[in-house]
Amino acid sequence: MCGIVAYLGSKDAYPILINGLYKLEYRGYDSAGVAILDKELSVYKTKGKVSKLDQFVEDKNTGGSIGIAHTRWATHGEPNTENAHPHYSMNKKIAIIHNGIIENYATLKEELKGRGYTFNSETDTEVLANLIEDVMHNESCSLQEAVLIALNQVVGAYALVVISEGEPDSLIAARKGSPMVIGIGGDDDFFIASDATPIIEYTKNVVYMNDEEIAILKKGEPLKIKTIANKDKTPYVQELEFNLNALEKGGFEHFMLKEIYEQPTSIRDSLRGRLRAKEGVVSLGGIVDYEQKIVHANKIIMIACGTSWHACLVGEYLFEDLARIPVEVEYASEFRYRNPIITENDVVIAVSQSGETADTLAAIELAKEKGATVLGVCNVVGSSISRATHAGSYTHAGPEIGVASTKAFTAQVTVLTMMALRMAQLKGTIPTSRFMQLLHEMEAIPDKVEAVLNDDGVAKQIAEKYQQATNFLYLGRGYNFPVALEGALKLKEISYIHAEGYPAAEMKHGPIALIDKDMPVVFIATNNVIYEKVVSNIQEVKARNGNVIAIVTQGDKVVRGLADYVIEIPATEDMFVPLLASIPLQKLAYYIAVMRGCNVDQPRNLAKSVTVE
Ligand code: M6R
């Protein structure tokens, strides 16, 4: 993981770097550091969050118009000051920031030790700093040449930036497997970052680096890009689409809450131009050329991690239900190390908010090697997954900053729903009248989400009552089972309460043993064909003195009579319930976490995009 920022230009580097780190803190917050070149190369770093670094440098010289900075999510070495980036090389003339993992670092380190190099940290990154110094020394070459030679000896993943006292007008950056974007401002200003959020306030013109590319940034010269095989490439400059407001909290206490409340908009944005109920149209431009491939697929394999995996589970029910195409849902991390049976007639759909998840990327590569068509559903435009797939559809949820995914989930479900509806239309698996009915109902979903958001009271009351619970169980059946899993994940990741999601009917095969007077059990018990069965499960919990919190359809009387608390959601088609029912569960997790004093936007040990295995 980790976030990197760098600046080279005519302005003071430090304010740009530190503000950039604050924006990237969602990527890791174990330690932070900055290196600034002003005659001498100075490195300052601290354990903990970016604010600690900011305090630490108050009385230091942070002048200079070229620098690099880093916020870390620890992989090699514990989160302490020594292991924080930037890392100097041994002669302190070179410094480097790095996001990724150098897999052969141990071998390289031994070789360098044999040549007299010493190390101050346990990191793989310091090995790279010394390797570059060693190459410069042995080959008497420029920084750019040294980085190129060094990277040809490295196995692993990286987004890195190198600065050298000997070349005070340049930065060298490189990417393989970890994200990196370069902003090109006026006045010969260059900005580098893990994503575009630190750059957008300075320029909208960006270049997304590709794997195995090196960027050479020099004051007064245009950006140069080479491959690590030393071939020149022409930088492809794109214009960023999102604006600065999307990155601010907009009056909300946390990004997570803001993002929960953005869902009517993010779902509308994901539907816009793609679903037109009156005309009977649902069409996703990005996959039009692959529609026949999907329709005739042997099977669809959906791959993802975490919340995105839950969205895939909803997708599985939708595709099978509507389009009668068999679907398998796989954890990308498992899929990549099995020997999965995939043929050229299979279609893989990779779902990812960040578009940078390492396991999902590796699973995509495997699927491509086996000849499958691979489509992406990503939120971040230009991300690695969106580029690694043959085609795909963006979710248009806008930047999601809170580590716990909320609006990205509902946007993913929205896009998968549209895909399934389109396939059903093409295959003729549902009658036209039913298809039209579903399009109209789907179009009404953003308004219904708004109604769910406006009804706030109960979630807060429930949070107050159960904030000290040590365990929660979330139960649902059919389309509501993935909702239960997602509700449990939200609670555990931001409040640190143990929570499990289960198919409601599976409760009797084990989890029922957990139920006692201290156990809150959240049921998603909306009106559908298995409603009565879920009601029986609720009775089973009540009979054992469990506490029942139920998400029900507006007007429900039966569950209201049984449950300790109910939260109503508007009536909708069963297949669209995840888009509504997940929202009170996001809010419940949010309020509990706030009441427990947890850092909602930056939960411990987590990072927004997991670019390591
Ligand atoms: O960016 P991705 O959707 O690929 O990320 C996958 C998971 O890491 C992510 O959903 C994670 O589980 C979130 N913290 C969930 O809130």
C-alpha cells in the first residue's frame, strides 16, 4: 500500500507534499516522511500519522522547490521511524520513496553488504536506495541510468521516486504494479502521486504511468518517459474529470458519512445515460462490443476482494436470476493460486473500487493467460485494473476516501444490475413487460435511497443500545445474504467489534449456539418469497433471548411484533433490496464506531487500496 507524493517546480515543495500526504493518508498511516532538496538533501520522518510529521518539522528547514514524501502501510519491518520513508542511500546523497514490495530484496541486501553497504532499516526500499548508489558509483552514470540499471535487477512491485543531491533539478520515477500518476502544471511544475487527489488542485493534466515505465522529470524540460528496457515513449496526457469538492468533507464529520449520504447521487450517476426506462433501454457503452461474448459465455466468473466480492455475490444472483447465465464468484486471492478451470468461452468480471487491488490484478492476468475475456467494473478511472481488462464499465461513484467502502458498493451493484438486465434483454430470458417493469423500478431506486437516508432516528438508538456489544450476527437469505456479509464487514472494520454474516437458514447449523441475551442479531427480513422462513429464524433467536434488529419492508407488522428494533426501507423488487438494505447497516456501523471513539475514516491496520498480497 502506502501513498507517495513528489513535487518539482517553482513553488515551495513542502506545503504541496504535506497536503498531498494528508490526502493519501487513506492508503496507510503507520509512519510518514519527507525529503526536501535545498542545497542539501534533508530527510524528516516520524512514526504515526501525517499530522505528527507536520508538527515534527515545524522547527526544521523545509525550504526548497523539489521533494518527495511518503505515508506508509507497513509490509517489511515494523512501523517505526527507522522504517519510515524516504530512505537515504548510505552516502545520504540519494533518497527514495516506494510503494510496493521488492521480492528479491534479501539477496540484493546480502550482495550489497558484501560490498560494504550498511543499513539503518529493515525495509526492502533501503536496499533499492543503496543499489542505486552502488550502480552510480560503479558505472559513473546519471541518476536516471542508475535507476534503470537497478530496476532491471529488481523482482517485485513498485511505484517509486528518487531524488539526488547531485542532480538538484531532477526527479526519477518508476512504476510496476503499483499506481502512479504525474500531473503537469503550468510554470514547468510536475506533481507525482499514488492517485490524482493530491494533484487536482494544481492541474487537471495528468499522465498515468504504465507498468515498467520510468519518468524523467527535469526543471525546464518536458516530461520524458522510457520503458525499463530503455525505449522512449510518448507521454499520453489526459484531463482529470473530478473536481476538488469531491475530495472535501462538505460539512460532514467524516468522509464515510459524506459518502453514505452521496449514494442517491452516486447511483444516479452510475445509471445516467445507461438506463432509460421509458425507452426500454439499458446499455453500458464500455462493454457493447463484448455483449455477445457474455450472452454466449459458458459461465461468468466474478473475481474481487472484500466489499467488492460482496457486490459480486449480488451480481451472481442477478445474472443467474435474470439472464440464466451460470456464475461463479471467487476471492481473487484464492483464484490466483488455484488451477481454475477457465476456457476461451468464459467471461471473467473483475470488480474493484480502487482498480489497484494486487490480488484482483493477479487473478486478471491468470484469466487472460487462460484465454478468457476479462471485463472490469472499477471506480477509479485509469486505474491498473481498468487498463488490464479487455473492456469494462466504470461505476461513477466519485472518489471514495473513507477506508470502509460504502457508495462504491452500491454503485458496483448498480452496474452489475444493469449488465444483468441487458443480458436478460438480449437473451430474452424475461418477458418484455417484466423487463420494462424492472427498468422503471431501477430508475426509482435513487429516490428510495434518499428516503432511507432521511430516516435516521432508529439507527442511532440501536447504536447507543449495542455499542458495547462484543459480537454481532448478521443474517439474510437470497439477495439479502450478501447484504448480511457486507453489514458485518462494515461493523468489524470500523468499530473493531467481531461480527459475522451468515445465510439465515444456516444459523441452525452452528451459529445458533452463540445466541444468548448479549447477542445482537441483525436480520434483513424484507418481504419476499422466503420471508416466512426468515420470520421463523427470528423466532428461533428470540426463543434463546437474543436481541433482534431487523431491516424490514415499510408497513411490516409480523417482524415488528417480534424484533427489539426495526428499520423500515421502502418496498422494492427483491433483486434491488441490497441497494436499500445495505444503507441502514452502513449507518449502524458508522454510529457504533463513532460512539466507541474509533477513527472511522482510517481504521487501524487497514488501508484503502491493498496493492500488496
Ligand atoms: O479497491 P477494491 O474494491 O479492489 O478493494 C477491495 C477490498 O480491499 C475493499 O473492499 C475492502 O474490503 C474495504 N475496506 C471494505 O470496506
